[in-house]
Amino acid sequence: MPYQPDADLADFIARIPKTETHLHLEGAIDWRLINEVAPEVMPGQPRSWADDFKYKSFAEFEDEIVDPGSAYFTSAERYHEAAKSVFKRCAEDNVKYVETSFHSGMIAWQNLSAAEVVDAILDAAPEGMEVRVYTGMLRTDQTPEVVNALEDLIKVEKLWGIDLHGPEQPPIQEWTPVYFRRAVDAGKRIKAHAGEFGPSAWVTDALDKLGVKRIEHGVRSIEDPAVVQRLADEDITLDVCPISNIKLDVFPTMKDHPIRKLSEAGVRCTINTDDPLIFGNTLNEEYAAISMDLGCTRAELLQFALNGWEIAECSGAFKQPFVDQIAAMQAAL
């Protein structure tokens, strides 16, 4: 990535105790693991790691994940190995709390046990890191195989929540809010992707139909001041992935990214990596990018990190030392 801060800024970012709350496991695996089992699918470092690479469409982006994922994620053990590699990279970026998701369609296609996959991911968490596991579902997932998988998943006690992800073009179907309500009744948390490729109106649609308080991406909310105000008024969190948004050409350059404007308008935003397998990014680079290209101050970087801790669903005893570290860094500015 082109974001190579000077040593002082790099050290500052590295010292921030961070959260990662928008991370797709199948899109975050170390590419070398896929290369070991399916070199024909992943013969080398993904072409999309090039600094100037842009995906031409969401469909092209999906192909980059689906084909390697289908080749690699054939067992709960593979999910465990993938998660170990992902959490190791997170730890290198001083990430202490992670919310990661796996695709419900993937375990349906591979006929895997939902409970075993969740256990495998959680068992990969290193000491000192809290992990919460979500499953992701598409707007078009009302096929018999995936519906059966979703029915199994809602019963898995250790599954933390449900995330609506994938292409935004299909409207939210009638069955989806019903399933989300059942998930909430079963004690699950809920999120939804919206306002990435879709317009700001689709953020409103997700809020109204699903009742979520967490929107993954949501950056195109900036197109409508009324939507931005609603996000601020209703304390909605946007789990933002700046480098992903540029690689997918949601915005032409990082200088055009609206995260700073959203934050200044009172919208809580967190910083995340989305799919490092195919973007070639790290969380520290995300922080460097918004500092170097958007002019975010060190105080703003600390606030973005603090936002992650505000929404982190872990005990106060676990998070307080990291909140205190951020407060000390703020005081030292």
C-alpha cells in the first residue's frame, strides 16, 4: 500500500490499542494458506494488492473471494487455521478486540457444522484478544440449503450475531426482517451492510426494516444530510473500511473519502480492514491512510479507536485498560 508514514506517526499508530469490527474471515485469510492447498486458484500474491488497483465491479470483487474461499474452507479445521492467521495479523497491529464474520452460504455449500465452525474460530483466538463471531447472509439467501444453515446458526449459543452482507442491489426481502427479529429474540446481535455501493436511501431502508444500530460501511450516507443527522441522532455506528472503499471505487481517492465529514457531523465511525486478502491492507495502514490523505489529526485517530471500544461487546474489566491507554495518549498530545 502507498501509505508509509514516517517513523513517528507509525509508532504512534502502532501504540494505539485497537478494535477490528468489520472483518470477513473468508476475505481476511493469509493468501499463502490458500496457495498451499489450491495453487491453481491462488498462484501468488493477489493482483489487487497493487497500489493503483481498482475493481471494475462488485461482481469482480466477489469472484476474488468466492473461488479461493470455496477451494480452502472445506472443514472446520480450515476455518481454525484461517482464523489463527487472521488473528495473528490483528495482534501485530495491536488489535485487542475483533468482530469477524463467516459466510453462512459457505458452510451450507460445504455442508459443515455451524457449531463446529464457530468453535473452531473462537478456539483460534490468542490470549489477550476478545473475539466475537458473526455469520453473514445475503439478501438472496432464501435457498433451501442456506435457510437450513441459518436455522442451525440461530441455535448456536456461541454465535454472537447476524450480518446482512453482499450485493446491495437486491431489495431487503420480506423474510429477512422476520429472521432478524428471531435472531434478536435468540440473543443475537445484528448488523447490516448498506450505503457502500447503494445510495444513502438504502441505509435508511436497513435501519427501518431491520432495526440495526450498526451499519457496515454506510459511507454514502454523506449524500443526504438528513440521513447523516439521523445516524447521529439515533447513535448509529458505521463500521468503515476506507481502503476497501477506494479499491472498490466507491470514492476515487482517499482524499474524497467522507469519514472525516461524517465524524465531524456527530456520526460514530470505527476504522476496519474488511477483506485484507484482496485489498492487501492492514489496520495500521488504514489509520495511516486517513492521517496522510485526509489530514486526520492524532486526536482524531485516537477518537476513532475509542469509538471502537465504545461499541465493543466485552466486559468493562477487559476494555478499561485500553480505554485508559487511549486517554493517556490523548492527554500527552
